[in-house]
Amino acid sequence: MNYQRIIDRDSDNGFWFCRDCASRGYSVAAAEIHHVIHRSVARPGTAMRKLIDSPMNLISLCSSCHAEANATEKKREHLALLQREEGYEYGQVPWHGLLG
């Protein structure tokens, strides 16, 4: 998968930033791209896998935030951040039902 689109979206003047840190007012370099809803919930080649690999489900994070995201349930917070900052409407993000 080519993540350049996400890196471009989450960059400002050539600085690739952590979206989680930025939402709290910090300027921290991103290190990784995180799947909010993990890829393991959808089989390869399915429509759901395409959605999971879409920009609506990918967020740039620093190593610390990525470790925290994988260790905790921050899915709702990250989806809300992407929805708010990217202007996605509730109905455009089809995996809200997966969050329980």
C-alpha cells in the first residue's frame, strides 16, 4: 500500500506530524501510519479491506502515540479526530458499527 497520500495529508510545510499530538497542541513528528480499525477484521480483497485501507481509517502517529493506540481503545477518539478535521460525515465512515 502507498501511504504517501496520508503523509501528504498529515504534513505542513514539509513537516510530517503526529495527528494525536497536534490535536493536543503539540508539534511532534510522526513516525508511523496507524490503522484505526485493524486490518485483521477484514479479509484481503474484500470491500471492507478497501475501506480499512482508505484515508478515513489511517492516521499519522508518533511512536509513543502509536504504541498507546495499539495498547488501548482509542479508536473512537481517532475516528472522531479524522471525522472532525477531514470533514467526513458520520454516514461516510462505515465502521462506526464495529466499535460497539
